[in-house]
Amino acid sequence: MATPSPLDLNNVQGDILEGLGKKNENFFFFRIIAGQASSFRDHLRSIIPLITTTTEAKAFHQTISDGKKEANKNGKPFPLIENSAVNIAFSQKGLQALGITDDIGDVGFKDGMLNDASVTNADGSPGLGDDLTDWDAKFKTDIHGVIAVCANSKLVLQVTLEKIKGIFQVGRKGATLEEVILLAGHTRPGAEDGHEHFGFNDGLSQPAVKDVDAGVISEPGVSPVRQGIILLGREGDSVARPSWALDGSFLVFRYLKQLVPEFDAFLQANALKDVPFPPAPGDPTGAELLGARMMGRWKSGAPIDLTPLRDDPALAHSQDFRFDPNSQERCPFAAHIRKTNPRADLDFVGPNATEIRRIIRRGIAFGPEVTQQEKKEMRSSSDEKLERGLLFVCYQANLSQGFQFMQKSEFQVTAILIAAEYELLTD
């Protein structure tokens, strides 16, 4: 790939660098109908006006920010702004179905989801540790891509999705794609907005990207990541890519079911005792402290590396910590946020060891709140309608250094050296 022109945010889909404004999101996984590739391309051109760019996503967020400031100044509540946003991504098999055979330069993407999902891959290397009998059968079939549709209103979301289906003639004569599976996510209600179902504030500590203002601030003393850590073909991406892939990103999708009553019961049964400070009003319970030590954050989002014994919601968005590589007194080495973003723990590897592992996360919760019956029984319901969890989404320019490294270091607890479910390219 020749030296690219300066980054144009109109050439980057909105969810990657900015994030799509949303209260609700549908993931429409599809398969291109055999023999319809040419017609599919024609239909694809028709949805280009619907695709939300980073520029458009930034403008929407700015409108909200300005509106909230004005409403606050006038002492009035800020109304929910209606919107819709659309992004699209393709798998390796999807590109092949369209006749695109260029080498994209990423083994994980080319091999696909199933190859890397089990405990051990076909070549003997460690996999992601999934029990494939737990997988929905539809995800074991060929999936060519996914269309993400977001909106604050469920009605607007449904209208937008139906418009897209209409463009591709889904379910009609002349259809060029068929639905494989449709998954719906939504933010949690009230004070839990922005929190996943275990109750922890989610989506914190996103990396700032060089020369991209997305309202993200880097850790003190740490420069923004180079654009090529997230975007293909940019500075920091050392892999040869086809020219059409410029400013694309590899999307990983994971359907993560959360057994909330069981998690809470585990914390209660293993609550930390003899905590090293005299108890005082407002102090955490032993169960709350255990949860914070496991996650590396209190439920407010405050990192325990900054406030190890008591929650401090004012620190929820603080990035002012790096971890002490020689100590786990403040934050355990096994804490979730420490394994997924080791910070100073990887400094011994080299100056860019942490930077190249960074990803941008855009997940959203799914499913209803825990029922009173589930709380009473301390067991999740067997009713599939009450299933809940996280629709995890992340972006990076290198799957092995990004998601795959994190997943394998997180759940296999091996030495931090090299170290997806569903890898898709969004361009």
C-alpha cells in the first residue's frame, strides 16, 4: 500500500473511532445468497447513504453535548434526541462470496471464528477456550457479514432495519442476502445506564488515537496510540494491506451470557474477611471488595489501583494509573482490567508493547434485568427470554496482538508473551 493521504474521518465508519450514539442496537448477521453477488453489490451501493461516518457520529455527539449545556444553563431537562446509525462489516467468507481474493494480511481473520474458538486449534496452538456445544448452531454456519443498526428509539431502530431489509429484498423474490441471526442489545435502565449486568461501569479506559479527537484522554505520560493500531494501512500498521482496506478495522463480536445471580452468590460465599482497615459507615462489604479486586474497578468504574479499599465515583473516568509491575497489593495481577490492559506490566517487553495491544470497545448489554425470583433463588432462570449478558464488540488493526492476545491472557492465565470468536472486517 502506497503512503496514504491524511486521515479523512468521512472514510471511517462511525462506530470505530467515535462510537455510534445509541440506546438500542441490532446486529443483523447475514449471508449473501449464492449466485446473487453481482446484484448484492448493486444493493450495497444503495445503502451507502445510510452508513454513518465518524464525522457524522462526532456531529451527533456534539449536538447532544451542546444541547445538555444549554438545557443545564436554562434549568431544563434535556430531551432524548431521535437518531439512527448504520455500519456494516464483512467476514473473510463474505469477501470471497463477492469475489474478493486479496490477502488482507491477518491469519485470524482469514481462518475465521470456528478455527480459533475451541480450547486447542487444529494446528495445536491455544484457542479461545470455548465449548463449541454452547454455541448457537447459527454461528456455526457461514456468516458473510453483519449490519449494525443503532437508535435511541426502538421504533426508529425497527424502521431503519426494515428499510435496509427492503433494499436487499430480504424474504422476497430477488433477495440478495438472507438473515442468519438477529441479536438485539440495549442500555440498562436508570442509574445502571452504561453498566453491564454484573453492575460494573463499562467501556472505560478507551485508547486515545493520534490526531483524532473523540473525547478520550490518554494515561499520563502515555502518548495516543498511532492510527494504525486501530485502522488498517495507517502509521503503526506494519502489515501489507490491499489499497481498498485503508481505514478499515477488524471487528470482533462475542455473545457473552452473564449469570448474574450466580456471580453475586459467589461473591457472597467468598466475601473477603478481616479487611485491613477499621470498618466505617459507607465502607464496602467483603463481597463488594472481592468483586472490585476481581474486576480491578469498583462498580462506579473507579480503579482500585487509585482507591484500593473504598469506592470513589469521582475517579470513575480517571486514567492516572499504570500498575506497579512488582506488586499486586493495590490491584491483583489477575484482575480483569490488568490482564486486558497490562499498562506498565508490559514495559519490560519494549516501548510499544502496551500500545500494540490496545483495542476500542463498543459493546452493549442485552436481556432483561434480574427478576425477584432469580434473586431469591440465587440462580438464573432457564427461560431463554430472561437470558442476559453483553454483546461485546471491539476494533483493532491486528487480531493476534489485540483481541486474541487479551482473550488468551485473560482466560488461560499463561505468561504474558503472545497472548475470533467472530472476526469481521469493517471498511
